[in-house]
Amino acid sequence: MSNQNVLVTYSGHASFLVSESWKQVLAALQSQLPLQSIHWKSASRPNVKTIQELDLTFLPLDSLRDEHTSQVPVTLLEKPLLNLYIVTCEDNDSYRTTVKKQIKDWHYTISQRKNQDWLILHVVRSDIKTADRKFFNMKSSVLDKIKADFNMDKRDRCVQLSWTAGDYSPVIWADLVNKIKDGLLFALNSSVSQREEEVRRSESQRHMPGWNFCTFFVLKESLASSFEGVKLFEDALQQYNELEVSFIQVLREKNMSWFGSLIQPAPLDDSMPLLSVSKKPYRDLILANSISVFDFRIYLLARQCVLLNKMRRPSEICQKVTSFLGTFGRRLREVEATLPEYFIESWIFSSALSVIDQCDTWVPSTELDGIQLARFSASKGELLELAKTQLDLLGVKVGHLPPKPPFANTLVEEIPTPHAEQPSKRSSTHRISKYEVILAIGDQEAFYDLYCATSNRAIDMYVKAGRRKFALKLHGFLAALDIHRGRLANALTIFTSLPAHYAPHMWTSLESFMLSRAINTHAELERPQDREWIHSLLSFLRTYANDTSKELISEEGDEKYVTHLINALHTAALSLDSDLIHSDHPIMAVQVSGDTTCSDDEDLAFVDATISNRLPCDVAVDEVSVTLRGRDSAGLKFTMKMDKIPPGQSTVTLSCPTSSWGLYALESSEVIMSHLRFQWQHKSTTTTTSKNNRISLVRVPRSLRALDVQIRQPQQTELGTTSRFLLVISTGQNVISRATIKATPPSGVQFNYSEAELEAEGTGTLEVADNAIVLLDAPADSDIVISLPHSDASRYHTMKIGLSVTYNTQSSLDVIRTLQTSRVITVSLPIAVNVEDFFRGKRLFSKFTISTTSHQYVRISSTELQGPPSLNGVKISGCRPTRPVITVTPEHPVNFLFSIESSNGPVVEPLNLVIKYRILRDEVEALIRQTVEDVLSSVSGEKPQYCSVRRALIDKLISHLESNAEWVETYRATGEIVLPDSFDDGGDFHGPIRQALAQCRPETASPCPWREIKIPVDVPRMNIVTAAQITIQPSDTQSDHLPPVYAGQPISATLILQTSFHWAEKEGKQSSYKMRYDVEERVKDWLLCGRKRGDFVATNGGSFAVPLTLIALHHGEITLPKVDVRPLPVSTQGSMGSMVPGADTSQAHGAEKVLILPRGGRTTYIVGMGDEN
């Protein structure tokens, strides 16, 4: 039925139809088949359907039987869709007298047929046409008459064929082929529309009495077969899919009166090919309303798969069959007692294998591309695995396989039936017919061979499809079979290797089962419990904790089994020769639950930790610890000794002997079981932001009575000597027995521990060490100051130093306490000093400019330029400051001027600039400390209770002042410290402190000590010092006063150059130098006349004068021109080169100005006063 071709009838004059010419025309027409690319647009479908190829069968009209109405719907292709009438007449008279009546009779007969189209073909011989006539030319008078007589509607159903014997060119047949396509589409569309209307009408009556599903099925199937016949496979499959939906609806309504029983097993039903539609008279059974549901579903499935094959979709065939076998197999379980024994297993097994063979026959693997072949292989693997599942069921039932996982997991729950209690008493007398299954049931080895062969075929298909984890699962079944057959070594190898493949795919249940089987097999082989065994056991416990279902753990007494494994793990851990670390194991978890607390009696911190044990039994351990990590990698480890961890959650308190404080993050936790260490990392990464990996922050409070270490600069600093800083160790409540202090410098800086010194006696003892400072016997409540030298750190502005202190106290010598912190110390000086020198004869003026190097204000108490005691003949004097304390700000540097007068020539020894200063911040902090001490000491009652308040109160005051800088200018002016309004948490001391700080005070009132910096200053040397002076001579030699000078008036002047060698070095000092002077040309102010440029010889104390004439070019106060004096190169002895001696020139007239008056004159101006009228 589905292999029918579309029928086309032909008719004509009998003599022509039996002629050789018609046979040639028909053969040539059939050579144009199949028709290509037919586009069908149906009114009931939104899209255009394309029929790629369509075969036709040409039949004489007389060969068809007369139409009789059948009660059984047939396919639309049972009747012709197109009818042809062949006309060969070219004579108008013959057409009018004979042919016209023949065509009319044929047309009348055809018109009575429903849903058929017709076409008149006029065949003419091409050799009787004119040479220039085109094929299919419609100018023939006979053709015109045919069209006029029979083209009653708009469609043209007449076509002419100009044909020559043996001509098969597609061009000749193109017009006829197109007409045939149009006629077929017209007939097909009307036929389909009518049949679809019949189907809709029948379906709408499904709830009316007398409606029959089987009749409806045959009617709708006829439409599907019609689509299949015209190669519209997608539409045909859609019809069967809709029939399947309709059947399911009928099944839900439990209206099965049109079917027989669920199944009527025949002798070969369990072994016949599933997709064969000819193994039973399915259509007759459907028409007789006697088909069973079993046979009906198989027939419907087979028809769907045949269409899928024609659409080249083999993977969908396998998937559909897999779903059907699983679903209908469960339906058959309800009536299993009425079926032959093992019928369901044999039927599913045989059907799965028969479908694979059928698909391989339909679609060879060589015809598929890579992606299609992979999908096909995966689908066949699923069918083979389904067949293997039936062997699991059979094996357990007949005793070839044990009733436990993994084989028992495939068992289905039997539906309770009256025969369920006695499965051997079955109502069916038939037996299964599948030979391989019968042999496997009776022969254990044959069963094992069949089981392995089927499993290996499935594995091979999964491997070809790239489904590696599915193949691994089947490997696990084969390993379980090896255990059952006593092949333990082989099974252990497989069980041990498989979990590593399951883990990446998160197949936790399978991984857990494989590991448990590996552990059990290991025990059965009596192998030692070594490190490899521990790793396997830990991997099993990981899957056990993560697998919430635990469906594959088959041991009775789950808790007892796990307890046994934990005890064995503890025993194995005791026997290890070294520690074994296992990270991030899920059987336990440790989390901190809140901030830490501090002990009141000693440097000790506590933190509560929650331990989660996900196992159903106690876990024997030795110690639990957590590690907190703070800034600069400072770590704290909190520990607690334990015997066991109970199941569920438990809270314990861990301790850490430390005086560190600050904000820390939970970095790691650890549980120690002898040599086995469970470790968990808690820090999140950039790619891990899950809920279980969030950062846990823990705040460790500061104990005001704990050990502390600070770093500061020494009070006196001398540049050019070894740099030092001071370590201030506050012992607090601790009587230190031994403390080891290690400082970590930045890159490029080294500490000289061997030269560390105590700044004060009687506060402990230092031991010399190469890499640390060891402090012994330090009393409580004392500040020990240690001076530590270090290498040059001038490239750093600030230096961050890590500090690690390990110490024990007299009260607990066996407890090692720690302090890990870091301090920042400013290495660069808070001030910068620049010097500018001015030579004036035997005196040298040095101007020192002091500026700040940061945003901090600096107070300067005094500045002195000091010479060494052995320096004679040098007098140093400076300007007296107007205020006792000078403040240097970033915007306003301060200048200090000193005069150096030497009677013995140049000063060889360096001088020292000594500056006493302090930073305004330190000054205010010291003032706050003094104020807080005074306020606390003035409070009546016991003073020790305020010791812990003092440090906190000072820190809060400083913090509030740092947050608001409005008080700074007021403090600079009056010495008052006005606290911000935000400072309201001083408690009982709020008012007294605010009042005390708001008092006026002088700049020197702060108790902060002055720091001193000593900077070496080298006194410069100069070979030649020249004083240049331009003097204007009065015109009257009798008068000392300069007469009025007018612009443009010549002025007589003298250039005087006085030279001195006082500041020259004695070595290499010469008696004279040749020099050159150059008077500045200022063309906008002066016109110079005379020797404005020339050479002269300079001697010590000598003078050189040159007359000049100056002419002022404009009036006003004009400064005199400057004079540039420079030495000429001096040839050196013993070499070919020369040198230029150092020289300095001062302008003696630099501050003088000459008043130039404007030249007098007379000018007349005429001013208009308006019109005369």
C-alpha cells in the first residue's frame, strides 16, 4: 500500500494507441520520470511542501475497473489523479466530424470521477512544420479549436507536443511535464482536502454511539499512506503520531471495546522482528476489531519507524523503540502471570536486538556523517543496554546472578495479582521461543557469555558515540559479574580504576558503589591496608557523604558498615610511617561561629568552632584546629585536643596563646587522626563564589594588658652615621621569661641584630643573635626600648616592618605565645633642607630653606650652624628668629640665614646644621596623653580600674581628631584643641577632657620632646671671587651729588672689578688669572659706549677699572646693566688640556637705580569748541 505510484490514465483513438508511434511517445515520456521538485501549497497547511521526486504509472483508461463505493477507506493513490487524451488529428474537417465527438465522450466520462484532473495532448510530427516554428506553438487551427471547445474555465488543459521519434530532449517535454505537475497538484489537493474533512468529521463524532476507533484508524491511515505514496514522509508521520495520541486518549478513557485483550501471545511473539509489518495480518485484525493492544501498538510503532527510515533518521528509530519497550514492558508486568514464563524479558531482549539489525540493514554506517553516526551509535547502545537489563532480570530470577546491586537495581516491583504468590502456575501453556534466551536460562556459562557479549556490544556503541561514562557504568556491571564468578583480582582492578572516571561526571551513586565493591574485594583478597587502601576508603566516604540517596549501598546495617570502615581507617592511620594529608573531605566540616574572646589573666584567645560530622558514627580523632589569616600573612592557629567527634553538629572552644589582634579571615581547618590529616581550605578564589566557599571573617579583640610592640625613630638623628630605629616592647601583664623578636625588613634593607642595644638599664637583658633579638627577664608593666641598627633605607619614604614575637612567661614556661603584626615607620626625614651660598669678600652668607616632605606640619624650635671644637679663625653668626617656635607648612617653607667669616681662608672641616623639631601630630598626641593621664589621676577611687580605659580613650581621641581637621588652625593660633562634636563617647571623662584640651597654651606647652637632626654641611670653595660695580660720575668734579639726568643725555660711568682669592684652595692656587668681562646689553634701556667687553688679569685683592658712557633710552627709574665676569681656561702642567678655575661674581650695584628725567619741549594743541551757529 505504501509503495504505490501515482496513477495517470491515457486514452485516444484505438488505432494510434496500438501503433508503434505511441509506444515511442510513451517511452520518451516515461524517460522524463520521476518528476522533480513539485511544490504543493495546501490550504490547510501554512508552509509549502516540496516533493523532491514523484514516480508515475501510466495505464490505459480501459484497464481500470469501474468504481464501486467501498466501506473500507483506501489510499488516495488507488485511483488515478490525472487522465490524458491523445489527439493526433491535424485536419480541421476530421476534427469537426470525428475527433471532437470522441474527446467529448471521454471528457464526459472523466468529469464524473471525483478529485481527478484531465489533460488533452495534441501530438504532431515536427517534420511537417515550418522550419522556424517553435515547439508547443499554439497556432495550429486544430489546437485552437480544441482549446475553444474544452477550456471552459481559466485553466489551460490543452498542450501540443511536436515530437520526432527518438528525441528525448527535456526541452521538448518541458511544457507537457509542467502541465502534468499542475494537474497532479490540483487533483492531490482536492483529494487530500476531502479526505481530511472526512477524518475531521469522524473524529468529531468520537463521543457519539456507534463510533469505532479502528474504523477511524483505517481512515486516517489511508491519508498517511497517501502522503507516503507521494513522498511526503513528514506529513505521513504526523498522521501516525496523531493516531498514537488518539489511542492514548482512548486508553485513558478505558474505552477498549474495539480491541481484543491486552495481549494474546502467539508461539513466536517473543522472537519475531519487532518492526515487521507483514508477520501478522494487522490490517485485517484492525478491521475485524479483534486486534490486541499488544499487536496494535507494535503495528503503529512499525509504521512510524518505516517512515523514519525513509526520512533517514535511524537514531530516532532506536530512541522511539527504547521508549516503547520500556513503557509497554511495564504495562505487560500487570498481566505477567497470564504470559509464558520469561516472556517479557525475552520479548524486550529479542525486539531490541532485532531493531538494531533492522536499522543496520536500512542505514549502513558508511552513509552517515560523524555527528549522525555518533547519535546512531548512542541510540543503539541504549537499546543494547536495555537488552542487558533483561538479562539482569533473567539472571536474578533463575539464580545465575545474585539478588543485590548492581543487578538487583534493575528489578521492577511486581504488580500484586492472584498469581503473584505462585509464579510457577501460569495460565498460559506457551513457552518462549528465543533460542539464545532459552539456552541462557538453562546453561549458566551460556548466560554469562551472552551477558558479556551484550554488555561489550553496548560498551562498543557508547565508545563510538563518545559517551564514555555510560560505557564505564557497564564496565562496573562486568566487574560485579567477575566477583560473582570468583574472579576477584580482575574485579578489583576494574573497581579501583572506574571511580576516577565517574568523579568528573558527578555520578556519585555509581562511584560510591564501585568504591565499596573495591573495598570489599580488597578485604576478601586479604591485602594489606596501605596508603592506596586508605585513599580508596576516603574516596568511598566522600561519595557516601555526598550521595543522599545511598541506593547502591546494599550492606545490611548502614551505620554498622560505616563504623567498621572508620575503625579500620583509624587503625591504618596509626600504622603509617609519615603524615598523610587529605584535603577538602566532605565527611567533616569545621567552621568558626563568631568572634574571639580574650582571657583576663593571660595572653590567650578563644574561639568557638562548629564541627559537622556527616557520618552516622563517631570518628576517633586526636586534635582539631583552625587557622586564621590576617594582614601581611599573619596567622593564628587555634587548637583543641579531642578523642572523638560525634555524629551531627557539635560546638567546641579552641584556644590560641597569642596577643595578636585585628580582623582575620578563616583560612583553613584541620582534624588530625594519628598520621592522617584532614584539611579544608576556606579562602575563596576569583572563580569560586559558591555559598560554601564564602570568606568567614573573625575579629580578634585587642587586650589592653597583653604584650605589644611599637616602632619609632630615635630622638636624635645624625646624617652620615648608621641608621637606627627603636623597638618599644610593652610587656603589659606578662613577666617575660624569654622573648624572641624577629623583624622582617623590606627588600634591600638589612638589620644588624648583633649591635642591638637597650636604651635603659635594669629593664631586662639582651642576648646576641644573628637573626633575632632575644630579650630575657623583662618585668611586667614596663616599656623596654631596644635600638636596632639597619642598612641604608633612603630609597623608601616609609618602611613596613613585619614583627614576629614568640615568648613565654614566668607563670607558664611551657606555653609558647606569639605576637604577629606589622608596623609602619617613616624613614625619610619630615623636613628637607636646601642651601644657597653667597660670597662677599672674606664673608660667606649661607641661606638654608627648610620645607616639609609630607602633608604634616613641623614645629622648629631652633636652628644652629655649628663648627667642630677644633675649628679656629671662623666666626659663625645667624639671624635671631622673631618667635620661639616656627611652624613649617607644606605651603610655607622657612628660611634661615647664617654668616661665615673666615680669617684663614677657606673652611676645610665640615660644619653641622642642627635642627630641633617635632611634628605637630606628635605634639598633639603627647598633649592628649598628658591630658588623659591628668584627668584619670584626678578621679577619686581606685586607679587600677582605669588602666585599661587609658589606651582606648587615647585612641578614640586621636581617631576623632584625624577625622576632622578644623581644629588645626585654631590650635596653631591659640594652642586650643577643640574636639569635634562627634566625640561623645568619653563616658564620665567626656566633660573634663574637653574642658582641659580647650584651654589656651603657648607653643612650647606640649610635653612632646623635641627631636634633633644633625646635617653635615660642607663649606664651598671658590678660586676667584669678583665684585663688579658700575659707578656714575658727576659732571662737576667739585660736587659729590649726581645732577639731573635726562633721557638721551650721555652719562660718564666707570666699571670697577675687584677680585679676591680668599676662598680658593691652597693647593694649586695661582697668583693671577686671566679673566674676561662682558657688560650686559639692554637695548631697551641703555645705549653703551666704550669697552663693554674685554680681558684683564685678576690678582688677589686687585682692582681693574674701565670708563664707559651710558645713554638712557627712556625716562624712569632704570637699574644699571649687569656685568658678567668669567675666567679664561688655564693650561695645566704635564697634560695637553686646560681647566677653567671656579669663579663667583657679585653685582655691587645690583640694588641701585638711576632716575632718568624726561627731556623738556613745547607742543601746541588746537581744540575745537563747536559750530559757529
